[in-house]
Amino acid sequence: MKQSKHSSTKMMLLTTALLALLGQSNADIVMQTYTRHVDFTDKYFADYFTYLDEFGTLNLRMTLTLQNYDIASWTSTTGVNGIWLGVGFGQSVMADSDIILCSLRYYGTDADDQFICTDRYANDNARPEVDMDQNVTFVEMSKSYNTNLKRATFTVTFDRPLVANEDTSEDVDLENGYTYPAIWSFGRMSSASILSHTLGSDRGTYQLSLTYLNTGALSGIKHILGAAIMGLVVLMF
């Protein structure tokens, strides 16, 4: 028997609703933990949480903020000056840390003043090298300069899967609900190059505490919602 146009429309709407409720729509975040906050200094801090995406992957989303940073020396708008913000996971020292470094070169325009985030690994206490496999995704950023261009506030957000996409010694796998030693740092760019942080003042350690995300609860919710919506389908048809 040929299905009516009205019935087809109802089926399409129900299917769309079911996919959305089960976390299979285009939504990025299916479920997440609460946001943790950690102050590195009085002007540099991080906010982060763990989330499950629509592909079933657990990710860390972290936002780094540096406030009231002195940019008075940024006289050039050719990209030679800038700022970098970094965090590292798995160690309380730089050596053997899995590092995310986000850098911005200053050009003086919104279109060009953009952060670039890279996945790096530190073999020793020196500038970390860029990984062959990049396990970091830039999400968003913001920046604000005061009226006389003497001070600025920078914010950058990135995603990183808890478990690396590739089997490599350059990445530290993180486990849902665990706490890890971690490091933070920030510094400036000059002549378009990343400069090391000044000794002691622009680096330190912290604990990366990943709140446990109970993904098993989502399976139960999916089962209940799926049964309920299928029941509605039977009633409507």
C-alpha cells in the first residue's frame, strides 16, 4: 500500500527527532562533564571539560586565557611580534610532556590576528618539536586590545582526543576520570619566532583532573528514548 504524503512527513520528523535525541545529529557535543577552572597566575588560567562527540570519541576541550598582557613593544604589524600560550600533559617537567601550543602573530587586523594551535612533544627541556600526527583541533578564539594598544587579553579554545588518533610515542593517552601531572607556560614571539619563557615567571605545574564522564548512562537513555519514540510511531500510524 502506498504511504501518504502526510505519513511520510510524520515519519521524517520522528526520525529527525530520534537521531537528535540519540546524539547522532550534527551536534558536536553529545554529553559533557562540568567545567573545571585552574589559575596558573593572576592573569593566566584555563577552563576545561571532557565531552563525548557524535562519533563516540572522548575529548578534552580546554580554553586558555591570558589577561592584561603587555603589548606596548608590538610596534610592527607585519607578523613579527606575537604571543604563545601552552600546556603540557603527562609530566611535571617539560621533558616527555605532550604539549599543545597556540601561537598568534600580530598584524593589527581581525582577519590576520589568529591563533594557530599545534600538537608538540618535548624530548627534553628545550623547545618542543611539532608532532608528525596532529591531535589538536582549534575551536575558537577572542582578543581585545585597550584603546592605546598597550595591553591585551587573549583567549583560545582547542579540542584534543583523550586517546591519540595514531599509535605514537609523541602523544600521552589520557583516561576518563583520571588525574595527571601537567605543565603550563606562555611567552612572546619576536621576528615571527617562538621565544622561550622567562625562567620561573612564565611557567609552572598543575594537576589536570579529568572528571569522570559516565557514557554508560547515555546508552540507557538512548534505549529508553528509542523505545518511547518507536511507541509514538506505532500510535501515530
